[in-house]
Amino acid sequence: MNKKMNLLMFSGDYDKVLAALILANTARELEVDVTMFFAFWGLFIIRDPEKATLADKTVYEKMFGMVTPKGPEELPLSKMNMVGLGKQMLLEMMEDDKTPSLTDFLNGARKKGVKFYGCKLSVEVMGFKEEELLPEVEIITAKDYLINALDSDMQLFI
Amino acid sequence: MNKKMNLLMFSGDYDKVLAALILANTARELEVDVTMFFAFWGLFIIRDPEKATLADKTVYEKMFGMVTPKGPEELPLSKMNMVGLGKQMLLEMMEDDKTPSLTDFLNGARKKGVKFYGCKLSVEVMGFKEEELLPEVEIITAKDYLINALDSDMQLFI
Amino acid sequence: MNKKMNLLMFSGDYDKVLAALILANTARELEVDVTMFFAFWGLFIIRDPEKATLADKTVYEKMFGMVTPKGPEELPLSKMNMVGLGKQMLLEMMEDDKTPSLTDFLNGARKKGVKFYGCKLSVEVMGFKEEELLPEVEIITAKDYLINALDSDMQLFI
């Protein structure tokens, strides 16, 4: 039976998400079952940049949706972001080394069968609609997450 | 035998604590044994807002105690706090969805038998007195934490 | 057989690193096998302060190497750093309690046989040379990390 890895994606920082997606892709190459559960700021990672909508949202939900990152490439760094300057530097350094982009790793994870789950409570509080997220994403509860995580060989809070 | 979950509460950010307490409450509903070990900034979560004292503290401990959050509702967000504006927005969005408050989840965890431990070294360095913390909190060492964590089915650093 | 603990050192914050190294030292006293995998900002922890070099680096790598912390004592706090003021306060409070310094805990971990690994991709992107890191550090891939972590009794992302 395959080993299982469960990642709770909480922070939505560009650098942490990059690390998590590298782990997810690598784990799939090792035939490890990978589950990513996106909650709070982590939901920004799986917003489909083309599908943002204002329909059927409260004023706060509209404002919140507009001032927050729309998809993976807009995520800030967890530190040294310096209004985008530090992030730009990191991107240049990645390009110099021919490292794939965050979107490449995200698409890799989607193709390799990483399971994507969105946190029901977070989706409701932040006012996201299921159709604003990537089509692979299934909305589940904290209970569903816990049952999966407790049955995994490793769990990280990222 | 019950499954076991061990959470190391390090950050003391409002949003991360909310996520952790939702997991703790949900885990108890699944009859999972839950241990929360509060260290460093995590100690602010279990300060009893009514019991802050200046007695028997050094100048630094007094200053530190005064400029830091007194209890769960004063905790800042991990990001987009924007001098409290982002947090206020989140609180409004939570209220719109009738989500219970952080204090509700904390009291739920206390009633449901989540075990609360405070880190001995952190308590000493920050100068907190045991009577300034919630009555459920027992002070233990890093060694006690590790023995518990290594024997658990999942561990998160939050 | 010994229990195993695997720590993914991502953040490079003074306070988080302090917590992680206290856990690592304590785990070794319990005869737990300890692996620390340093990635991204975590690499700053294992830079040898005496061995920084500019040779054979791109412009970005040189700039990046210069504006980032050189070794453990230069790391900032994860919060309340306040341009070093909050950190100074923490250091004074630690000294009042005769708590060993971060460097003491790092050297303790080195002496007690904690295994130190650096992330290959991070080292390449950030342009660090192996000789700029502590001599114990071995450079490994994300795949090597995962194989170790999946075989451990607990894993934390710090």
C-alpha cells in the first residue's frame, strides 16, 4: 500500500506554497498519495485567476475578494517581500537556475493526481464560490480533513 | 484505543489559532485525544484577560506583559492585519456567516477535554506566572511535550 | 529501535529556530534520531558567519547574500521584531533567566549528532556554495528529504 502525505495549506505565501508544491510533485514521483487541504489564506492558491466574480456576495466579501491575490502568481513572499521587490529578486534567481515557476509546479501537481480539497468554513467566511476555484477542488469539512490526516504517514501545517 | 493529535501552538496569530481550535474541537467530536502545547507567542492565547499582574516581575517582563495581547480576542492576524482593519473585516465576515468567535472555540475546547500545556521555558523567559494563565493549563517541559508528540498519530507546528 | 523526528526548517526566524533547536537537543537526550532539513530562509541558520564569499556568483546572488542574515545570531524574530528592538528585549529576558543562546543550542545539536541537511534546490537558487555552510551540512534533494520524513515518527514544518 502507498504511503500518504497530507499538507494543510494555510498561509498562501509564494515561497511556502512553492516548497509545498515541490514536495507534492516529488511525493507523487515516489508514488506517495498526496492530499492538499486549502484553508484561510491558502484558498488564494486555488482561485482560478480568470473566474473571479462579484455576483451574490456581501460588501465585505467583494472588498476582500478584490484586495487579495487572484491565483498563485500574485501571492506575496512570507518575508523580505518588500512591496514585491524581494519577490522579483527571487523570481530572477529562479529563472537564472531554470527553476520552473509556481504555476508550473501547481499544474504538475494537478496532472500527477494530487488531491485538492478546499475548507468549507473558509470558503463560506471568505465568500468564495466553488466555480471561482480550480475545477479539481472539492469542498470538504474540517472533519473530513482530520480523518484523512490522522490516517496519513506525515502531516505538515504550511 | 483513541487516535491522538498533538498541536504545538507557537505563533499566537488570531487566524492560525482559530484554525487550530476548530481542528481541536472537531477532533474531540471524533473522540481523538487532543493535546495543545503553548510556547512562545502561543502563550498569549491562554493568558486569562482578568488576571494580568505586575507583581514579582523584572522591568522587561512588565513591559513585555503590557505590550503583548492579553487573551485570545486581542491576538493579531498573521497577515493583512493592517493595524486591526483586516482583522475587523474578518470578524465581520465571520459574523455574517454566524461563525462562533475564537473565545467560543477556546471555551469549547476546554469543555470537551482538550489537554492544555504551557511550555516551562517560555513561561520563565516571558515572566508569566501560572496564576495568570487559564486554570486548565499545566506547565510542562520540552521533554514532556516530545514524549507526548512522538506517541501521537499526527503533530502540527502552528 | 530509536524513534525518529524530522524537522523541515523553512522560516529562518530567530524565535522559531530557537524552539526547533531546543526540541532537537531534547530529542537527542531522549535518544531520538533527529534530522533537520534546511530550505529557503532556513539556510541562513547554517551559514558559517566567517565563510561568506562573493566568488562565482551572479549579481542577484551577491546582493541576496549581502542583505540576508549571516548565521544564527543575525536572524530576526517572526513577530514584534521592531527593527531589532523586540529581539533585544527577548535576548535580555533570556539572559535574565540564564537561558543559553541560539548559537549554544546550535552547537549542542551539532555535538549531539543531529543530522543537518541542506536543500539542493534552495542552495542553487540562492547561490550559496557548500563551503559557506557549516561543515556538518550535507546537500540533499527534496526526494531524499521525503524518504526520510515519511519514515519518521513525527515531522514538523517550522
